Amino acid sequence: MKNWIRSGCAGLLVIAAATPAAGDYPALKKQAEALIAEGSYARAHALYIEAMELSSFSSNEARWVAFRSADTQWRAAAATQSADTTRLDEARTALERMVRDVQRSEEQDRVWVEIQESLGDFWWTSRHQQNWGQAWPYYERALDWWAGQSDLALARQRYLSLVWRCARPPRVEPYYRYGYFGNYMPLPILQNALGIAQSDDDRAHAHYLIATTLQGQGGSWQQQERVADEFEAAIALGRKTDWMDDALYNYAQWMEQRGRFVPMEGGGYRNEPDYVKALELYRQLVKEFGKGETRYYDPARQQIKAITAVQLGVSVANIFLPDSEIQFQLTWRNVRRVDLALYPVDLARDVNLNNLDDQRRQDWLQSIDLAGRETVKVWSFDTQDQGAHQPGNESVRLDEKLKPGAYVLSATAGGEKARDLVLVSDAALVLKTSGKQALVYVCDALSGAPLADSEVTLWASWNENRRWQSLKSGKKTDPDGLAVFDLPGEARHTVLFVGARHGERQAFSAGQSRASRSTWQDWKIYAFTDRPAYRPQETVQWKFTARRYNGSVYSTPASERVEFEITDPRGSKVQSDKVSLNSFGSAWGTLDLADEMPLGEYRIVFWDEDRRQQIGQAALFRLEEYKLPEFKVAVSTPQEKGADGTARPRTFRLGDTVEATITAEYYFGGPVSDADVEVVVYQNPFWIGWPQPREFPWLYSDLDEGAQRWRRSYGAGPIVKRETLKTDANGQAVIRFDTPADEGQDYEYRIEARVTDSSRREIVNTGTVRVTRQRYYVNARAQHNLYQPHDQVRVEFQAQDANRNPVEVEGTVKVTRQYWWEIWIKPDGTEVKGDELKRLQARHPIWPPPPERPDQKGWKLKFRGYEQDELFTRTVKTDTNGMALFSFEPDRVGYYQVSWTSEDRSRNTQYPAQITAETTVWVTDSQSTDIGYRHGGVEIIADKDTFRVGNEAPVMLVANWICRATGWFT
């Protein structure tokens, strides 16, 4: 990154003035540039298209016309609401092509930098983009270029406009703040902008951006302290700038949240919010700016109120057992003293929800009137507040213990009040509600023993016609510690408070009840047998227990008559009767199982007396007898004739309708007709794999099985179709389903068929069908990895469809020799490549080397990647087994690529699918040090995976540099 050049220095790139063009071009250009300045990009684009037809201007002007044509095209397209991005993409591609191969600094002229800026704008300012990650590299190159120009006035204007645009793209929302899209710029860029800024507005803007950038960077406390300095520098330039309100508000936020950084002994630092400074800044903002003059006016007033307002809170986290130490939490702000008092209260008598307004209906503690009530303790707490608006909190403990009972702890300070309940008790209260009743249980908290004759008060509140109603009820607990209250029947949602007192022992609970408006009586029946399954000729012992719900509680329907019916798996009645329930609401019976009874699940259904209403049903038991399956199920897809004349499963393409046949046949012969067939179709992505033949397969079982498990790791997949069918007279049923037409993914469908015959026996089987984008696939595999010059390199090509059926097809095989190629620019500007570059890299252990003189630029990489020499191309055809053997004889060392290309013309489409496959081999000898192949680090390439004892194992070591290497083989 360049630092800004303030005055004429040696080595600056000076743009030569373009030669004036003849004809109408100067006028067209002047008019088009004026339109661009106005934002009329479509009209300017039309003029530059007209200029492209002229031939009377220089090559440099031709580049300018080409640039402006693409630039105005995307800007005009971005201003429309069209969802079609074709013109945008065309323009971007054209601009990228114009600068793609420009690496040398002398080629980076004015047209080059304008293209960089245009591409940055494309990603950052065009509608719905704001892609900072894509835009910044272009902006960075443009900023670096303008920082080195000698026309300081123009360079300053363009540099600053770029910085401001990076900081705030056009058309952002009102809530936008610098950095919202992650668009923080490097500090040197912003410091350059501050250094060249001439107006106070630009200086204030730069200071503000530097402060905000430092906020996001973190770092040492010294760097964080710079945040305040930069904000203050922006504010000091006064209201005449556009950035004073931004700096004031964000500086105040910084002081309120982080404040000053205080170094700590032993290193590190801690931050202390400075509310006094933050308040000063907020007040300055609302003093300098009126409402409507800044978007920060209302937020600043809110923050002033929040900082200066009295805040008070008291909270008691526990219920205390007698003789416990009492502790509570006190919080405050802007108060020097808090007055505290403890008032004894009776939770069963003093709560009065009628004292509350509709907004505080559930705040039962506020309903206790403390006026005129005597206190058990009054004292004050000194907050030691220093007037710095600092929030405070303290855990406060009482010096003395409290007697058992309930107490309201009241805190008062600065006109604010807060309260909470201090409960000292070893009693507990359990509240349970239904739609119509509330049950209260009062007990000893330690033993759970009921507390009889406890005084219990229940408050119920509900909303009726948008007004809250309250009802108070009082009872004493019975010998079991229970008290039952009826709730308002017309209320669907009731807010409850229950207070209880037993002598000095008190307890409470708050809750709610939701009632249903249903009035019909409900039954709950639990039916069971002595075991889940039986065999023929055994006796079933069954029983059921019933309960009845009356809208409030479940009762035991003793002596009521219930009618039942037991049905077999076919739905036929096996047994029915009427029974009277005993005092426990139960009844039972037996059922003898005969040999002719069907196997499967037996169910029971219950009705009330006279069968007015069905009141329950259940699966009662299963009748099972072990026997071999009597029929088999197969799932098959249509067949087609292969190249060898044999039938094989048909391959489907995306968009086809898949048809599968489910066939059910008895083992003794004959179809299973009129059987129920439930078919479920699951969809999963499909990728074809090419299992590698192993010389010792057992050695690679874990590796190959692991790969297969990975391929199956996507699970059962989504269900795309579920259908119930019937088998015909031939025992067959056909399922059809459509496949997506324009997907970028092949699919495998698993068809699961569940066939149930007339005896209710179910047999399940599955089949799969693959639906692909192309008719076949090709795999290329070399017999060896390593060869020597003039060896015969043999490559096998295998063509198969998705069902692993061989495909006879013709393709083009191309052999290329790949080699690694780098071009570097030396500090003096000359290019170095090829053998000269290799000699320099061998001479310098650290690459690239530093420049020889301090005033020189460093080495620059112009190109790095593979180049290739095409050796020859041949036509190859696979045989009836889908196999083809291709061989060639390389005459020198190198990194060779063998690729297959063919077309899939199985469909009448305008653009046939391209089928490709490729493999690589390395040709080397013991003297080779560089064959043009590069890897990310050190790579070991063996000739093949497996060797026999006594074999010679060719192995090649590859590194990205020329060096002496030692290898150990174990």
C-alpha cells in the first residue's frame, strides 16, 4: 500500500494526454461524460455505443470507449428493477477481461484504474449488492494508484471520494452506521485521507472514521485511548461540518459503554465507563442541534434521562427458614441514601387485588397497603454515591434475625420506591388448578406433613369485557391440609394468588388457571392384558379401569355399566358384552383363542350404556404363531435391451416419470392377488462411485467400507410420494411418480413396498431407481502412477450408466503435458521466467529475495499456474463391456494429463451433455529434479497402492523447491 505523495517525487507515473480524435468522437465523448456526471447512464451508454463504430481515434481512446461502454451498461442496468442480471454480468465480465492480464506497473494507466473503481462500484454500490468482500480489492488497487499520482488536485479529489464511498454506500437505510457491512478500511487509508483533506468537513469525516475504525479493532489500551482523541478532533471542527452530531453521539456511546482505559499493575487494562463525560456529550448534542436537525436528537434525550434518572430496586432471592440470616440485593443510581423499612404483613388477610389498576393486576405485592402500618425495623443505607451517575449494587444483610412471618421490605430514595417480600417460614403451599377448581395444600416445608386448620385466602382475577374482575375466597384446610376452591366458571383465563397462615407460619403461591368451554363428560380408560402376545389355543386375561372427568376433577364411575366389543385383525367381532364397574371403576374378562382365529392385532372398543357414545378404544393384544413367510415381494423397474441383447433395468433421466412394479408371489406358486400395498418413495442425492480394484481387497476393507458408509450418511431421505394400492390378478401393482426436470443433482429413489395379504401378514421389500442428468458416465484410470520416458503408458476408460451397466460409446482422448510456469517482475521492471528464474530461485533460499537497494520496489508475481502443451488427440470407442484401453509413449519427463470428452446425444436437445473424465501420470527418472508438477507441500507418490514382498516400489518425492532430501522407508 502506498503512502500519499504530497509533492512531486521521482518515479511518478504521468498520464500522457490522449491524441485528439478526428470526426465526431470528441463531441460524443464530451456529451457522454456530462451525462455520466448527471447520472444519466443509459443515455451515456448509447453515445459510447455510437462512438465504438468510429475508427478515427487512438488505441488508448479505444480502450476508454470500451471501458465506458461496459461501465455505463452495468450502471444503467443496476438502476432498473429487472430481475434479469444478464446485462450486469456481461458488463462485469467485459471489465474483468480488460484488466485480467495487467500486472506490470507501467501498464496500469488511467483506464486501468477507472476499471478498478468501476468494478469496486459494481460490487459495492449497485442495487442489492453491497458486497464489501468482493469490492475492496478493486478499491484498494484504485486508492493505491491515486496515491502515487503527481496531479495532486485530481488525485486528492478522487482519493477522498473513493474513501467516502467505501465508508457509506449509496441508498443505505437511515440506521446505517460506518462498518455496518463490515466495511472497515485500513487505518493507513484513513490517515492518508486525513493528511490530504483540505476542508474542515473532510477532516471531521476522516477523524470520525478513524475513531470508529479504532473502536472496531480493539487492541492495546493506548490505541483504544485514541478513540476519544479522534472523536474530539472531529467535534472541535464545529457544527459547520456534517459530522459533529455523529461524532458527539458515538463518542457519548463509547464513554457510556467503555469509558476510560485504566492500566493495571502487571499489564493489561480495565475500562471504566465515564457517565459524566457521556452526559456532557449528549447535552452538547441536544444544545447544538434541534429536533429534526439530527437523527440523534431523540436517542440523546432518552440517554440523558436514563443517565440522570433515579433508579432503585430491591430483590429478595430466597424464602428463609426460621433463625436464618436475612440477605437481600439493593440496586440504585443517582441516590446518596436509601431509606429501608420492614413491615409485618399477613398474606392471608392483607393482599387486596382490588387495590390494583388494570396494568398491575398480577403485581399482588403492590396491593398491600403499608400506610399507617407499624414497622419492625427502620434504617438507612449510605450508597456513597459520588455524583458520577454510576449504577451501584450491594448485598445487604440484617444484623438481627427475624421472627417467623411475612414482611414487606420497602426501599425509598429520590422519590422512587421499591419493595419485595421477606418470608421467614417453614410452611409450604402447593397450588393445583383445573378449569373449574383450585386445590390448595398447606404443609410443613421440611416434613411435608399437612397443616390442618390453616387460614387460606384465594384471589382470582379475570378479564371480562376488557375490564378486570376480582373475587376473594377464604377457607380453612381440612385435616389433610387441603382446601378446594371453585373458580369463576365464565373465565377462560384466571390469575390466582393464594396466601395461607398457620399461627406464625405463612406461605403463598401465585399461578393461573385455564378452563375449557367444553361441557361434555369425558372418559379415560386404560385396558391391558397379562402379556402383549398370545398363541392359538391360549386364554387371554384382560382388564380395564375407567375414570370420568366432569370438567373439574376425575371421578370413579362405580357401578356404571359399560359395553365393550373385541374385534380381530380383519375387523370382525370376536366378543361383546356389558359389564358393571366395581367400586374401583374396573372390570375384567377372558377370551379363548381358537386355531382358526386370524393372526395379528386385536382391539377393544367401549361405549357407555345403550351405546349413546363411544368412550374409548385400545389395542388389546396380538395373536402370533411363528411360521415361514408364505409369499415374497419384489420391486422392479422397466427393462431395456442392452448392447449385448440382454435385458437390463432402464435408466431414467431427470424429468422422466418413473414407473415401478410391485410383484407379490406365494412360495408355493401363484400370485398374491387383492393384497394391500403401501408404497413409500424416498429421494436421496446420487453420486456415482468408481470402486478401485484391489490386489488384496481384504487389506482395504475398512477404507472401502468407510467410503460406502459416507455415501449412505445422508439417511433415509425425504418422502416424495406415499400411495396405497391393490395387487391385481397377477399379484402386481404399479407405482408412478414424477422427477424434477431442471435440477443440478442426480437422484436415487428408494421404493419401499409393504404388502399385506388376506391373513394380515405383512412382507416388506425395497428397490432403487436412479434418475440422472446424463445417460452414462466415464471413468479414467492409469495402470500405474509413475513411468519412465519411452514406457508404454496404459489408461483404461470405463463407460457405465447409473445402474452399472456397460455403455458402448465413442469419445475423444487428448494427451497434454502440464508444466508449472511462473513469471516474476524484478525490482528494475524486467520479467524473469523459465530457466533464468529457476537459476535465481536455486541461488536464493528465500524467495522472492529482498530488493538490492532500499529505494527499489520488491519483486512482483505476474503469473503462476499450469501451462500445457497439447501432444495429440485420438478417437477411442468402448467395447460391449464399456471398456477401452488407450496407450501412448511419452518421450520425456513431465506431468501428463489424459482426458476423455464425449457428447450425450440421447435426447433431442439443442446442447448435448458433455461427458468428461481425466487422469494423470508422472513420467520421471532417477535424475529428474523438476517435472513441472507442484503440490501444497511435500508429497509422496507411489507407483501403485500394493506391492508384493520382493517387488521394487517406484516412489517419487515432490516439493515446491529444489533441495536435497532424505527419505526413510519402514
